[in-house]
Amino acid sequence: MHLIRSAFQITLGAALAYAGITHLTTSRTEFQAQVPTILASQADFVVLASGVVEILLGLSLIFLFKYRTRIGWITAAFFTAIFPGNISQYINGTDAFGLDTDQARLTRLFFQPLLVIWALWSTGAWKSRKGGK
């Protein structure tokens, strides 16, 4: 089971690092569509900052196994912190990343909790909270 969780942790890390790189490069405009309207004047900064955080979290998930549970909690908190952007995209009907219908944007909302669970499970963070190791 440990090897499976580790593989999921590394996969999540690679996905986060890749997403972070695209925040800074090819998908910058698309990610700006997910920034809540209250932060619209700072959309580019928010996208760049979140991209850097995603790269750091991704690399940490891949290489810093000694701190895996802490990184799991931080990654889960990050996924929770960016959830308002997904809600904003749904409420405002903003098209981005192929989410061009209300149904697609609504469906996307249900995947964010899965990312939180993935971060907590794959790093053993949830298990460590319960007193197990």
C-alpha cells in the first residue's frame, strides 16, 4: 500500500508542477478566468503567485518525502484556498479550459474535494492525524 500511495503522491506532485509551469506560460490567460472577481485587478499576480506555489508544492511532493505529511496538509490547504476561484468561474459563467457550459463548470466543482483527499491520502497526512503512522 505504501508504494501505491507514494506513486499517487509523485503523480500529484508532477501534475502540480506541470500546472504551475502552465500558470507562468501557456495557460496564463485561462487561469486568469478562474480568479475571483474581487481580485480581478490583481488577476495576473494571483495566477503567477499560485503558479509558483504549485511548482514548489509539486517539487516538494516529489522530492521531500521526509516531510510528506506536512506537505500533504499544505497541499490540501492550497487546494481549499483556490476553490473560490472555481466557484467564481461557475457563478460568473466564465469559459476556460473547455469549461464552456454551466454544467461543465458545476461538475468541475466536485473534483476539488477529490484533490484535497488525494493530497491527504497519498502523503499519509490524514492517517497521521488519526494517530497512525
